[in-house]
Amino acid sequence: MGTTVTDEQIQDLVKTAQPFSLLILRWGPRRAQDGADAIELEHQRRMVSLRADGVIAVLCPILDDAMAGTAIMTVPPDRAREIIADDPCVRAEMMHSEVYPCLGFPGDSLPG
């Protein structure tokens, strides 16, 4: 860490914080069930659609045997839970979901 940040800079940034929801998806016990590839493709289609609609601001599939992915959602946690409860992989018990309230800062983004 080479950049020095002042207390004032921290306070100025904190004032810009906006509420989001953090979605965490973990692989479930039925990950390898019959038809899993087709179910996962529908999950992917749905997640990319939610991203295109602005419901998901950042979508991050995770390349791990325990974790399936994470996303920053632009809706309140209760709405995020409703949305993900209807996900094909969650309904099929291929994935389990967790949703947490979080804060984000306008202008943050992934490098291109």
C-alpha cells in the first residue's frame, strides 16, 4: 500500500456509500444430478439477464468446488432473496444462497 489516505478522504468516501445486496452461491448436494448441465445453463441465462436488466451490478462466477459464485445486487436484501429463491439451480438444490446487506461506492468497477 503506497497511497496515503487521510481521515477526511475516508469520511468523504463514506458519505457516498449506497446500499446493495451481496449474494453468495455455494454448491449444494444435488450439483451432479441428472440434467444438471441444462439446469445450470438456465441459471446462467437468468443471472446474465438480471445483469443486463441492472438487477445485478457485478456478477462473479467462482471457480471452486465449494463456492459457485457471488454477485452485487442493486435491490434490497429481501427482494434479492425472493429473486434468487426462484433460480433454477437453487430450486433444484444444486446451489444454496446467502444474501447480506452491504454498501458500495459510486464509480467502483472492475478493471477492463
